[in-house]
Amino acid sequence: MVQDLGREGQAHLGVSPSGAADRSALRLANRLVGNPEDAAAIECVLGGLMVTASAMHWVAVTGAPTDVLVNGTRVGSHASLPLHPGSTLAIEAPREGLRSYLAVRGGVQVAPTLGSRSTDVLSGLGPEPLAPGTELPVGAPLQPLPDTDLAPVERPRTTLAVLPGPRRDWFTDDAWRTLLTTDWQVSSESNRVAVRLVGGQLERSTPEELPSEAMVRGAIQVPSSGLPLIFGPDHPVTGGYPVIAVLTERDADHAGQLRPGGTVRFVLARERLPGSPGHR
Amino acid sequence: MSRRLLPYGERGLLLECEDLTETIGVLRALQRLDLDEVTEMVPGARTIFLRSAQPLSPQRRRELLELEPMSPAGGSAAEVEIGVHYDGADLTDVAELVGLTGDEVIAAHTGQAWTVGFCGFAPGFGYLHGENSTLRVPRRAHPRTSVPAGSVGLADVWSGIYPRRGPGGWQLIGHTTRSLWDLDRTPPALLQPGTVVRFVAHGG
């Protein structure tokens, strides 16, 4: 489906931020083809994408390590490459990780909704998911191609850094330990709304009901089942279940690469305060 | 005052207030202040989520904890009148639950001002808080898989209108033909936090 960096600042109207599940992969793909980082690109899950160029286009594929084929020949991912008119590019299913991003120089120029070209699977806002035969308009390039046409392939990470969430105290110390010591399994019920995990129950310290409060991408929420979930870009903007922990911004991107059937662990993030050594 | 600031990710804070009334008042005050470093504010039933690019200064944090709630000065709160056909499938059930006749339920709904506390659940869905607890009812035991767009409902302390067809567990007392969510309108949402709503019964 088409994704950019989403619809910011409209959560107070009930609009989810949406956007790429792995934002840094989208940004990189755009940089490789000389686009603004927030240009719209194509996000696909477990490969399976095949596109044909109807004109000359520069493209780049980033995200999960995978094979990219142009007219049947293997080419590199994480590199910008020319696609001649009539050429076909195919993204194979990745060996690890989940999502790939195909950026085209000039950006995918479908009509925006509320300032974004992202498809929100929860509310239905944005373009329809792509189907065979869909034609995507491409815009004009705004910037020169970068000098670097290659980027390192980053392996998906399965140990993700968390900070204590706003409702950490709604859970027992045992629950916190369980969160940080369990090899959580990623359920097949996961999608852009949430990555659902199994492998342990997180015990509440209070039976209170939570008055609805804001939810964020990367929040680890614990519904009544006791099984945690990680909110993705299409998360509901408010929720009535407590958030025990929140992923760092960078590791929320890695959550966008968690595969159903795969494993994830959580580790407490080291505090990085602006201006202190080690702060990026 | 038991207001608290809770951590919420690398760039977020959750300002927890005493109750919904204080939350709405503090939100108004924050909107008036229009803090440069706060890039997003998302209210909840008793909280306001604040996003900032950098952690807020200790001074700013203190200000948030001490900020006086603002009540809507005359005419400054957006007021919306919404016409309702009170023909909802659950009107009789609601009447039984609150010990009133159907007409009295309608009169209780139209007779009080409802304020949008926050939005969530779906684009344009506002959680409306009334002036009294006459119409406090539980959610349906079995949610419906398909509630028509424009359905007017009640649940807990809230009233609300479904902007579009979808699943829902609220008690339905009527429907409106008013558009709650229109992408061709600016802003697309009819209801925003702080908006005051008055329901008007349409005959028939």
C-alpha cells in the first residue's frame, strides 16, 4: 500500500497518525532517489510486489533484507537503480524482517487525504490498498540524486528498547520482570494497528478501569487478556487499557519489521538526555 | 490538587487531571497559551497527552501542574445544534435502565448541554459529557457488528454519534442526518474537544 510519513497532529480529531510502519526505511528509500524524506512510497509485506515502469524511473528498495529482481535478474536492494520503460521490478519475500519500501524518484503522487498519502487500515482513510493493475502517478523530481547510491543493509532487530510507560504502576513488579525477560512470540493476528504478542501474562496491581487516554505508536498496551501488544502506525488514538511501556522512536520502526511467528524481547532503554554524552 | 505528569515515550508526557471537567478546562487554557514547544495535544477522559520535540523544562512542567482551568467565556466555546430523530433501537431499554419514560429520556438528552471531552475510536467520533448523570447506562452486553452512520448513543457517562457505519456497543436512542465527518469540509470533524453540543428533537 501507499505510505508516507503520515497524518501528524490530528489525533485530537480521532485520526490515527498512520504512515510507514518502518519510518527510517521509508526515509532511506526516499533519500536514495533524491526525494524529500516524506514522499509517498509503496510499503509491502513479505515481498510479493511486482511493478512495471511505464516511463524511465529511478527507484530504491529498502527495509527487510531481500532479493530484488529487475526483469528477472537479481539486483541490489538499498541502492538506487534505473528502471527503464517496460521493465518489471519484483520484490521477493524477505529472509528476515517483514516490510519492504519501494521509493520512486518524484514520489507516488496519488491524491492526499488530510495532508498525507498514507493508507490507514483502521479508519479506511487514504488510498485503497494496491491491487493488480493499479496505476500509480509519479511526480517530478525536486532535488538532485544523492552522490551516494548505496546504503548499508541493516538487519532487523529483535531486542527492542523500552521506557516505562505512563501506567507502569498499574502492573506488579513481577509483570515488569516478565515483560523484560520473556521471549515474546509475534502472533499472526498482528497488523499495522498492533503487533500482538504471546508468551506470558502481565499481572495488574490494580483492578481499576482506565478512563480512555491517548495511545501512541510504540506503546505497549495490555488489554484484559494480559497479553501485551505494540501499537503500530494505525493505532486507535485513545484506549481504555493501560500502557506499561513505550518503545523508543527508533525501535518503534524495528517493531514494524517483526514477523508473525518470530520472537521479540524487550530491554530497558538507557536514558539519553539531550546534551549528554552518548546522545544521538 | 492531584494533577500529575507521567512519562509517555521519548517525546511525550501525559498530564493527568482530577476529572473530565478539569481536563476540559486545562485543555482550553493550554490552547489559549499555545506553547511553541508542544507540537500536539491529545485529550482523554482525564488526561492530556503532550508531544514535544525536546523534553519540557522543569519550569514548564511546573506550569502545567499549576495551570488554572479555563471555563468557556460567553460565546467562546463553539456551539453546535444537532437535530435527532429519537427512534433508536435501544430507547425503551434505556428508559427502563434509568427509570424514566421514553419521552423523559428524550427530554433529558435535549435538556442538557453536552461537551466534547475528547475524540477517539474513529475519525470525528467525539465523546460527549453531559451536565448530569440522569442518562448513565452501561454499554450493550453484546455489541452490534454494524451500527448505521449517524446513530446517536449512550454509554457510561458519555453520549456520542457514530460518524460512519461500523461495529458499536453503545445504547442507540436515535439518529441524525448531520454529517459528523466530511473530508471536503475544513476541519473535517464537526466535533472537536471543547465543542458544546445541544440536541434538538425532530418530529416523526
